[in-house]
Amino acid sequence: MKTSFAFRAIAAAFGLLAFARTASAFTVDADIPAGNIIVNSVDGDVVSVRQDLRDTNHDWFYWAFRVKGAAGRTVWFDFRGRDGKSAAVVGVRGPVVSKDRGKTFAFALDGKAAQDGFTYTFGPDEDETYFYECHPYLRADWDAFLARHGADVKAGRIVLETLCKSRKGADVPRIRVGHVSADPRHRVLLTARHHCSETTASWVVEGFVESFLADDDLGKWLRENVELMVVPFVDYDGAQAGDQGKYRAPHDHNRDYAEFIYPETKAITEWVAGHAGGRLDAFIDVHCPWIRGKYNEFVYTPRKDPKIIPDPELDQRFSELVEKMQKGPLRYRAADDLPFGQAWNKGLNYNQGWSSIIWACNRVKGLRICRTFEVPFANANGAVVTPDGCRAFGGDVVRALREILAQPAKQ
């Protein structure tokens, strides 16, 4: 009896050990679309992680990972450095979370996350969860957008083209929308994702394009007068892989308009030179800022050097028109624009090379408007940044742009 009891005690102990090992056997990985994470350690319910910088040579903040097998647990995801110092890589509304393998996302921890980590309680049946620093947007999302407008593609209102082959051999998409059947009165170039992790810019692009397709007075006028040339992913490979993009070595795509080491940037300049004859009426490049703090939680334009922009007076008028005519929730304010020479917006910021806007101001003829919009990841003047809100802002910009284009150009 003593031997039997001892055996049962030992067996029970091993059983508890096995249960403990099973209970802690959840996994954290980057095996999701645009995944990006390095797992330092898993210690019980504490996971130490950091973003994968890859070939970015500055600290940057993009990350995206999956957790499997943590149903019913409460886990702390710690982004602090190994030295214990804070790492400001979690946005002001926390991660965007998907419980259905990327079909839907939400700011599930809004107001409950720190800048260097967050605690998440998994539901009892929540066995696979995606966490992203920001709402993801990949080629599949772009293709789904075009599929929703399949009738416009079939009717020739959207012309699908290939910009070039990426470094990895992928077809980089471009489209033309609006007055595409003959030479238009006006041409506008719209680009996004020069820094591939700046995902909210992509929904602004969708809203911009949808304005050209709308069955209203604005859409009709645009289709009669304006050809919109669109490059939705300038850093195409990086957007699909989940790279940082910003500060990519030896320089990123938005500092490549002098050397042209990336096929996409060279192809954009060739498209403008060839198809548009080197002339545009407007060029809009959409970006996203840092993830928190001043100039990171509202929509704004970092103004370029007044010596190179086409018409400083008209540029200010454009800002005022966007503010006056806007209907969306992100609430752009002209007073929020960052003047050249202030904060980070200085000439030394472009020591690595020309940005797309600087290239256009110096090389493209006919421009009336040439600027960047910075669209936040999570908070915009108190509004939650959502895909619909970003699309609405794209429409807001188009309404103001129509007012500019409809006026005779200065001679």
C-alpha cells in the first residue's frame, strides 16, 4: 500500500507538471500577413518582444504578431528594451486586434495600453489572435477594393496597369481614373506608402479614387476634366513583407529621387515624363507620422521650402479650402500645418536625398499644388482613426482640389 501510494503521488506530481507545461504552451510568432516581431522570451504570462528593424538603421515602431493557444489567459506583452528602458512603440489607442484571422480589426485596448507594452485577456475560446501596431493594408486589400469597383474597371473608368517590377520581381500596381480616354484638361498624381508601414495612407487613397467614381456632380466633373494617376504602394515589397520602410538603408524610398536605387521611384518619374509629358497640375503624397505626441495626433501638411513650392499663396488657399469643405471626422485644420524650418521639418531632414515632393517641385512642370499629407495611425484631433474616416478625408482633399483646378492657372 505504501508503494502504491508513493507511486500515485509521483504520478500526480508529474501530471501537474505536464499540465503546467501544457498551460504555458502558447506561441507568439510573425507568421501573418506583414508580420514583424522578435520574441526575446516567454516567462509564464510575460512575453518580452521587440520590433524587427531589418534593414532600417534608426529605431522605428512597426510590429505585428500572432498568438496561438492562449485562450483564457491574461498576458503582458513587454516591449521594453533588455536594459529595462521604455520603448515607445505602442500607439495611443493600443494595438489593433483581430480575433478572426485578419477579417476584422478593432482598438480592443483603447486607453488601456502603455507606450511600451500592454496586457491582454484572451477569451475562453480565443485560440488565435492577431496584434498589429496599426491597421494593416496589403495588396490583398487593394485587390479587394478594385474588385468592389469591378464594374468601373470593366467600363474603363479605372485602367489597371503595372508600374514596374519590384526588386523581388513582383508586379507593382498603378491605376488611372477619371478622364482616361483622351488627353485631360488636368492631371493629378497620387502616391502612398513611400514608407511601407504607413498604412492609413492607403485608405486615403481609396477615398480619393472613389471621389472620381461617384455618381454626383463632383465625380462627373472629375471624369470630364481630370486624369488621376495612382501608385498605391511605392515601397511595394516592404508593404507586403511587414518592413519598417522608414530609414531603410542606405536610404528609404522617399529619399531616393536623386539616386533612384529603387525601381518604383524611377518608374514614377518615367511615368510622369512619358505619359504626362512631364507636366502635372497637382501631386499629393500621403504619409503617416510618428505614433504619439504633437504633430502625430492630427492630420497636417509639413510645408516645403517656400522657395521651391509652385505657389505659396495658392498652397495656403488649398489648406484653407480643405478645412472649410471637409465633411469627414478627422477634422483637418490649416493652422496645424508645420511650417518649413520648424520642429523636424528642416532642410537637414533631406540630406540623404530628395523626397518625391522636392523632386516634383524641381522637375515637374505646370504644378499648382504639390504637397504631403500626414495622416495619424490612431488619434486625429480626438477622433478615432478608422478606414472610413481616412476614406472620407481623401474625399475632402479632392473637393478642395477641384476648387483649385477649376480656377484658371496663373500665367
